[in-house]
Amino acid sequence: MENAQIVKWNIEQSKKEIQKNLLKDNLIIFFTRIIEDLNKYRDPNFYGRIKEIYCLLYPYSNKENPKEILDELKKSDLKSKEGLILEIQEKKYLSKFLDSLNKEGKLKDKKNIKEFEKILDSLIKKYLSNSNKNLEPYILGKLISSVGGIDNLYKMPSSTIQLIGAEKAMFRHIAKKRACPKYGLIYYSNKIQHSKEKGKTARQLANKLAISIKQDYFQKFRPMMRNLTTAAEGEISYYEKQRMEPLYK
Amino acid sequence: MKNKEWNPYTSKWKAALRKNLDINLKGNENVLYLGASSGTTVEQISKLTTGLIFAVENSPQMAIRLVKLAETKINIVPIFSDARNTEYLKKAMFNKKIDILFQDIPSTDQIRILEDASKLIDKNCKILFSLKTQSISQQDYKEIARQIEKELNKNFQIIQKADLYPFHKKHFFYVLEKK
């Protein structure tokens, strides 16, 4: 085969594979970051976030001016051939967000936070229904966004999930032997706030989360693997094939 | 796209060149590049050779940028797959002979990935291996490098090595050959 054919075949093939691997957790991350921005700043500008969602829907376009992108997104019907494919309800959520922006990329009505929280609620009830029983939607979204995606989160053991967001204290403990942190982002959940033994409940909550996130991942995000047991068997055989042993203890 | 300078602080290949390792390109090599990310180093190497560069990347966000880059150049081949999945790599490379294997995947099983990938290449192929000790363990980094050299000596022969200190902290760079 000639070189040009090899390049062409691989570009087409990897575009297909990339589209399969763009999951809906990107939407959850998007809306949690909007709420984070609104809580953090007085009158935030959403040009950066608009670029993010545009790159998800139309990944191979070369537009960079955010004003043009905002105009184009408002007119378009949010259908994408090569990027993330949205359902009808999700398109409504996105267009709700786009309509609430003015020309400068800021919110028209500054008391709109509750609407976005409702959107995040419904998204998480759909995709992370099992883990929502244990934890509030906003904190779940924060967990996913700080790790960088559900693909990374589902692999983590419970002890790591317990300490997400407390990395600085954790590494200080390892290097300088200070006191070990007991909780990270989980700390703001209602269960831990109202309990007397906070370290203990944080451990229990993280244990339950580690199980439920795996359930959600294999039920909703990768629907090829419906049954949890078959999925686990597949994982084990995959790692046995690759001889995955810890190098150093 | 603009012409960017090759910065040793962002690229490990350039940092190794600054450390006087013998890794200059002749001009017509095929390169297998594991862990290409968004393609900052791949873009520079594509100028130096006329052969193909097979750039392997696993995360979708970075692979999108890599595909965008490949559409503007002639000799970059973007492959979206796990570097452990050697069967797919074999299929995507169409039996091209590879002259240089570069591996830059900071994870705990870095050596295993290198051993598996070395089945794809011939004996006289040059192997470049950049090691991040922090991703393997938080202990003393010089001792970890020593332990890893022991493991490398089972299957490979170490020709040159360097500490990439001022450019990258706690990183090592090896030039290897198959035994």
C-alpha cells in the first residue's frame, strides 16, 4: 500500500473510533463547570465554555473567534456528524443555555443558577442513577470533572475516590509525614456534614460510591457490557493477557 | 499553522538532543511514536524525515488535535488506540518496516508496554525510551531508575542514558537496542 492511502485509511478509522469514545459525561462536566463559574465569579464571561462545547460537537472545524461561534451555535440545530451526538432532550438543555446568553457572552438574568442546577439534576438522574442515591449531583459532577472523565473515575479504588480534591494534603503526608487527610471533595455532602464521626462516614460513602459508579459505567456509558459480571470477567481476562502485575510493592 | 520553535521544556526528544545523545535522524526513517498526545513533538519530527510517523494516542480530546494536525501534513499517521493493543497497531501499520520506536507513556506499566511493542520491530531498530519515575513510585527517584535498568537489561541493551534534569524533573532518557 502507498503512503497516502495508509494516512487516509487511518484518519478515517480514528475519526470513527474517536466518535465512539466521546461519552455523555462531557455534558455533565460542562454544566457543572458553568455552575462552578457562577458560584465563583460575580459576572462571568462564557466564551471559553462555548468554545468547549463547540469543539465537542464539531471537533474538526477551524473556527476560533468565539463571537462567530456563538452566532453559529444559536442558529444551528446542534446536529453533528463527527462529534458528540445529542438526544432531543439534551439539545433542549443546550439551547436553553445558549438562549440565556447575550451578545457579550454573559448571562441576561443573573439569577439563573437554579435552572442549570435542575438541568444537571436531570442529566445525572439519567446517567448516574445508582450513584445519585449516595451523593448529591453537584458534587458528583465535581468529582468527574476534577478527574477528567468517567473513564478515569470508574477505575479508581474507593480509597482514592475518598481523597479526590485533597491531593496537596495527601502528598504532604507522604513526603513530610504530616497527618493524613480523611476526605476530599466528598466532605461537602449532606451525609458527612451531619454525622459526628466524619472520617468513618467518609470511608463508608466512598466504599459505596466505588461500587455504584462501576454499575453506572457499565449500564449507561458502555451499553455493550450490560451485565456487570460479564464485564468484570472481560476486564480480568484483558489484564491477564497483558500480565498486569504491580512492579514495586 | 504557524512555525513553532522546538522547545526542550515541552518535548523530551529535544531535551535528549540537548543532552548530547546520539538520536539524530538520517532523513528517511519510519517512526512509531507511542504516546503522541496533541502532537507537538510529532509536528517537529515530521519536518526531519520523509518516512511515515505512526502516532498512537488513547484519549479522545488529544487525538482530535492530532487528527487535525495530520490533515495538514503528508506523513503523519494518527492511530487512535491503546498502546497495549498490539494487534490493532499491526493492522494499522500495514507491514511497514520501522526504524525508530519512541515511547513516552507515563504510567506504572511503562516497561510492559515497551516489551509488548518491541515485538512489532526488528532487531536493528533503535528504541528511545523516556521514563517518568514519579508515575511509578514516590520514593527516591535515582533508586527507581536503577531498579528499572535492571528490568530493562533482561530484554534490551542500554547504549546511552541521560538525566533530563533542567528541562524535565525526575525524568530519564534511554537509547536501547533489542538483544
